Amino acid sequence: MAKIDTILFDLDGTLIDTNELIISSFLHTLNHYYPDSYQRQDVLPFMGPTLVETFTSIDSDRADEMVHMYRTFNKENHDVLVKEFSGVYETVRTLKESGYKLGIVTTKMLDVVEKGLRLTKLDEFFEVIVALDHVEKPKPDAEPVLKALSLLESEPHEAIMIGDNHHDIIGGRNAGTVTAGVAWSSKGRDHLLQFDPDYMLETMPDLLTILEELNR
């Protein structure tokens, strides 16, 4: 069995805690168009799909302007609402120092991805970022995962895809990688377990233990 030498991460809700930012951005936008119609729990299902998919499903005629309002609010409030997840920085640094190839595969636009990475000081660790503006078909399609692997000169059986959403698990599986969910997902570990990830991380340092087992 080939060793795992490539780690692909989702960003939001996996490496950085953008949950409050995302929920606030959805509520700001939706309550502008539909006053008092949406609560926090109503927007949780919107975390994962692209903004275009989500807003088109709500109002296809006004989806573009809703995406614009969401992104404007999101950028303006980014640095106030984004937080770090415990153990992420140390774990990613250890992976980098251990020689793993590291990439990010996300459904966010590149400019906001880079903003989040700079804010949490994770920007120095990642060789490759595949963002929404780099692909035609986002996760759960295999395209973004395969693109990241190609850029890292890795094969699917040498990689693990880690995320907080079923899009990450299914996207990794569609591309042929090992998959791992994170128990700190805003949708809950039980939701993720329905999609049969190969592993479930209770904390980010668990990844180091899993990689030791895989590469033994």
C-alpha cells in the first residue's frame, strides 16, 4: 500500500472557524430580502454548497445580487468574526516540517481564502490552493481534488481529503483519496458519519496519529 504523503484540507469550518461569519453573512443577506424569515438553524444547510447554488435555489432571479450582498458583508466583517480552531496551526506546522505536501480545496473564492490564511498565519504552509474560481465543477465533483493532486504531483491513493462537510467526503471519495471528517463540523459529527468518511478527527492533532497508522 502506498504511503500517504499529501494532505488536502477544506478551509471553512475545518482549518479556520468561519461559522459565525458565514451564518451572519447569510442572515444579513436573507433578512434583507425576506425580513424575519430566516433563523440561525435555517441557514446551516447552506454551508457547503456554493453561494450561487444556494441563492439560486432560493430566488433564481435575484441570485447574483444576493451573492454580491453576501460577499460584501463577508469581506467587511471577515477579520472580526473569523477565529482559529484549537490545535490547527501546530498540527499543520508539524505536517509541513515532516515533509507532507499540503493543499487546500475549497468552494470559496481565492481572495477570501488568502485573507483567512493570512489572518490565522497558515498562509506559509500551503503549496497549492484550489478555490472556486479555479474550477468548473466544485466539490463534491472530483475536479477540484484532482486538480490539487495534479498540482502537487500526487496520486489519489497517496492523499487524504479532510473536511467538515459531506461535499468534502464525497469529493474525496469521487477522486479516489482517503477521507476524514472533523467532529467540530457545525452540522455535527453524526451528520458527517452518514457519509462514511474513512476517519473522524475529534481534534486536529488526531490527524498525526492517523497518518502514523496509515504509513506504518
